[in-house]
Amino acid sequence: MTGEPSSQSLRDLPAALLKNRWAQLFLAVFALLELYNHGAIPAFISTQKGIETRSIAENAALRQKAEAELAEWKSLTETQIAKYAERKQRADARKATADARKAEAEQIIARETAKNSEVKAKAEAEALEGEAAIKEQQVIVERERANQAQRLNQAQAAEAEYKAIFATLGNWIASSNAQPNVTCSLFGNC
């Protein structure tokens, strides 16, 4: 029985402890610590993990959004670059075509200028030849006029000489009182 009273007193111990204010305070603090350890800390930790998970998810969403915006901006930029490159290529092609046409036109102009120069030189040469031929003809005409004038002068001189001879002959005949038998003159006046 000796063992019983002591076991009885051990059973009464929790009831006795619960009547003690210090023990009650200690048990209340202990219970609060246990609640805190088992309820608040895990809730806090899970809340922190939830906040962290939410932050990670938000950061991931923001990163995806930023990457999508960056990809869109990059796509737009590359599209603009491609458009500008295409425009530049078209402009370069038009410029090359214009340069080719200009070079072709310059060749045509140079060729036509050469032809015109050749035609002009030929025309000038023909004009000079024509002028030389005209001058030569003028010289021939002047020479012919001079020859005709000389012949005319010679003919007039010969006629004057014949007239003088006939006048002298007529005077001589008239002064000698000779009668000529000739009824025709020297120039055919019969």
C-alpha cells in the first residue's frame, strides 16, 4: 500500500498544480508557446512561403511579360529594319537603274555628239570646198572676162586699124583719083 498512496498523490499532482497560480501561468505560457510553435510559426512560414511563392510567380509573370514585350519590340524593330532594308534595296535598285540610264544617255549623247561633229566637220569641209570651187569659178570667170575683154580690145583695135587702113586707103585712092573695080567692101557689104 505504500506504493498506492504515492501513486495517488501523483494522480493528484496535476490537480494540485492547476490550483497554483504560478503553475497556471507557466502552463498558459507553455500552451501559448506550443500553439505558437505548432500553429503560428508554421502559418507564418507557410504565409512567408506563400508570399515568396507568389512573389516568384509574379516575378516570373513580370519576366515573361517583359520578355514578351522585349520579343515584340525586337520583332517590331527587326520588321522595321527589314522594311528599311527593303526600301533601301529598292532605292538602290532605282538609283542603279537611273545611273545605268544616265550612263546610257551619256553614251548616246557622246555618240551623237561625235556624229554631229563628224557631220559638221564634213559639212564645213564641203562648204570650204564649195567656197574654193566658187572662188575658182570666179577666178575662171574673171580670167575669161579678162580674156574676152582682151579679145574685144584686140578686135576693136584690129577694127580700128582696118578702118584706119581703109580710111588711109580711101584717102589715098581719093587723092590719086583712081577708080576701084571692087564693088564689095572687105566686110561683105556689096
